Amino acid sequence: MADALLSIQILPHTPGGESVIPYVDRAIDVIKASGLPYRVGPLETTIEGDLDRLLPLVKAMNDALIEAGCPSIISQVKIYYNPTEGASMARLLEKYPDGQ
């Protein structure tokens, strides 16, 4: 059972003012490779897992963008942590099956 949800918005400073989209896509690739459940939204991505896996994942996303050529990144992170009852995107969204 996952104990946390982490939502992240990555704001890369791109070399030469390039589009941020390929860099955001690279961050999402890091999330995909983690094998953790995630949901991409228009302004942020939410990941479900144990906090001790989620926090290193934030670092891995930032490291991947530095390796891709970004000189700096702002990561805005929100965390819902519930080690007693667990955390689930499905449970928090069950009232909104159509996302509305």
C-alpha cells in the first residue's frame, strides 16, 4: 500500500530559450521508468508510492534535466502523506469518475 501522493510541476530553464516541452517529456519518462502509478495533468503530474521512493524520484527528474542541458530547474512539489491509512489517487478521485 502506497503511503503518499506527490504532485510535481517541473519548470526547466532551457538552453537558448528552447521549448520546455521536450524537457518536461523527459521528466515524465523518468516517472514512467520508476514503475509507480502516475497521472499526467495539464499543469502537474501526480505519482502514487511510498515517500521514500517518491523523494529520490524528484531528484532523478531534476538530474535528468540537468544531464539534458538545462542549467537550472524549478520543481514545485505537493505531498499528501498518510502512513496509517495509505494514499491512493483512485480513492481521492472516486467522486469524480469523469474527471469533472
